[in-house]
Amino acid sequence: MRVTKTEIHLINLDSRLTFRYGIAVMKGMPHCVVRVHLEDDHGTHIGVAADNFAPKWFTKNPETTFRHDSDEMVRVIEHACEAAEKAGNKETVFDLYKSLDTEQKAWAVRENIPPLLANFGSSLAERAIIDAFLRSRQVTLAQALRENLFHLDLGYFHAALKGTKPSDFLPARPEAEVYLRHTLGLADPLTEADRAEEPRVDDGLPVSFQACIEAYGIRYFKLKIQGKIEQDFERLRAAEKVIRASAPANYEFTLDGNEQYKNYADLQTLFGMMQKDKDMAEFLKHLIFVEQPIFRAKALSDESGEGLAAWPDHPGVIIDESDGHADDFERALQIGYNGTSHKNCKGIFKGISHACLVKQLQQQNPGKKYFLSGEDLTTIGPISVVQDLSMMAHLGVTHVERNGHHYFKGLAFMPEELQETVLLEHSDLFYRNPRGYVTMRVEDGKIRIGSLFNNSLGLKTDLGTNWLTPRAKWHFDSKWD
């Protein structure tokens, strides 16, 4: 098989709500769609992949503009697509992936591009290739994983998995539903009374934290913290009151530090304050884990390991942004972390290997908790959220952060006929809002995804490119500067 052609298309999207996380305040972003033409013995098939250009996630450099960061994202995607085309004929999907990934990594080192950003480009090409392969062979992702049709070598990522295969660890078949873990951004209003009068969003979707809980029946939460102990304590105390009043009694939550804490001593201070408060101490009993509290440059340092060791009863802690190099997860485990996250933007085969390693570790150490969490990159329909949810289900993730449906107005940016196409194919995952546009369906806190398990990575229909702008004609929206 070989990649004969790649295409890059983009569209600029404005969000319905401001999303504040870490050092970013997101009001809109480019959305990128990659198409790969894969030629093999079965003919030529087109595979697709898509993702948003999330501000200040791949690189948290406060000195650069979003325009600069977006240009860098386009650059790594373009190079990954070129690497896929230059790979030539390969025997397997994994061979093709290794070729493009090796070239991308070497180029990134030469160009001083961070691994997480370089992987973003590789992952889009990888996803599109996988999608094209499944369409070519007319097999489901579950079948491809069960029979290892990709010829994935798990030992390529983790030596401990050498000689094993995905079916040794992953579910035999994916669950047809997954719980949504709702994100509370740093600027999100907690109640309807907290909502700012201007600009007043009125589009048929809930806005406040309380309204989202009531509208969607949410029982899993992801709460953003910002590395300021007093402010974080007050914000969490206010959130706890809303959750206690509106959510089911069996709720659970995670904390996302977005790399904002300087060290684990400061985070321990926050937890100490919470444990001294009766309501907050009870609240902590519902905590699942803390996600990436320390900046990536220090998160895997000896200092961070010592900080975790000095906090013997610390909660489970996972990495997210620190998962750039292939061996970063193993380093994290060595110094006291309990897991990592999966996002398609970090790589499919890498995510599969991480899931298998977590399962292996859990089997070997049943008394200790290990996590492979499902996190979000503000993924939206019609392509990225479908593919991301499909992967979560196949990896055995039971609850996943989803926030694209909250910060963006569904598929309203797409032509009506394409919205209808997506709705007809995935009526379990999408519905038509009374205001007329198609958006993601969440009922009883769950997302139903059985329709995704067809002979593709998620979306069976080719939606074409008429709703998108070719890379050569696309321009960054200057209002985001």
C-alpha cells in the first residue's frame, strides 16, 4: 500500500461561549480536515481525519500569538502529509505509520519543534490512513484490532509489551455508549444568576454549569484549576455546591491543572485546605484523579517525583501534555504517576499501546490504580468527535471529557444537507435541536455511539470538501490575534 495524494482543508469557527483554560482564552479557532488517498491491492480509497487548532495546548508559550501557533500547526500537518506520500510502498499500515512518524520526528528535531506539536501532524495523517485502510478492507476497527490487521507492534512503544497483541488487553467489542465528563472552564458561569448579561447567548443550548447538569443529566465532571490556591479553593467550593444540588449522588470528577501548578507542595496545600472543610472533604471522596498539574518542562523531573513521594496519600495523578515522546509515559510511571490520557491528536497506535500497558500493569498490580483517561481537544462533529469517541470505546474508556458540543453550536457551520446526512447516519449520536441545527445528543449523562462501529474510523459517508477551504486559499482570521 502507499499514499498517492494528501489534501488539507480548513474552516474558521467561532465558539458560542468563551472557553478559558490554562493560559488560553478561546473564542474561536481553525478546524482542519486531512484527506489521504491510499492505494493498495483493493484499489484507491480516501480516508479522512480532523481536529481543531486548540490555542496554547500543543505549545504553552505566552510570548507567541495564536496566528504564529496556527501557522506552526499547519506546518507540521503539511510535513506529515509529505512524509506519508514519500514513504512509498509498504507492506502494512503500521509500516507506513512508522515511516512517516520517523521522518516527522527527525524533521521536528532539526526544526526545534516540540514532540507534542509534531505528533499532531503525524496523528492526522495516521488517522486518515487507518480510515482509508478500514474502508479498503471493508472491516470494522474492532475486527482490525482483534485480528491485528494493522500489524501493530506494541513493543515499538513499550518494551514490556513485546510479543503481545492488542486483543490480549483490549475489549473484544466496544460498548455502544460512554458517559460524558463535562468540562467546567475557568470562565464558565456556575448558575444562571452568574451569567453575564452581554453578550447573552440564546441558541437553544444550556450555558451555565447548573443548566448543563440539568439538561444532560451529567454525573461525571472535569473541573479546571489554575494554580492559584485561594482562587482554586473558592471556585471548587462553589462548584461543589452546584454539583451537590443538581447532580446524582454517585457523581465523580477529575481535576485538570493544565500545567498551572509550580510544584506538588502547592497542590498538596490546596488539598489540605479542602480536607479541613467538611463539605469539601466529602467532595474529595468523589475524585478520580488529577490531570497534568505541573508544567511539562518540570512534570517528569526528579523534583516532581520527589514531590509525589513526599505526599504519601496523594490522589492519582496522570500526565496529558507531557505525553510527547514515546517513552514519556514510562518515565511518568517510574516517578509516581498513575496514568496518561488518550486523545486522537496524540496518535492512534500510541494510544492503543498506552491502553495495553495500563491494562498489563493493572493485571500485575491489582492493588494499585492505573488510568487511561479520555480527554478532549474541544473536538467537534462531523469527523473528529466521531473518530475520537470510536477510539475511546475500542480502548475500553467508560467516561470521556467532551466539551466541543458545549463551546460550539453543533454542526451549524455546515450546509444543511450535510448536517442532515450526518444526522441520518448517526441518529444515536446527533439530534436536530428545535432551533434547526444538528448537534450532539447527551441523555442521562451518556453518549450513545453504536452507529460508529462500521467499516471506517467512525463516519461512513464521505462529506466532500465543498464546506471547507483548501489550504492554499485559507487565511487565519485576524480577529483572533
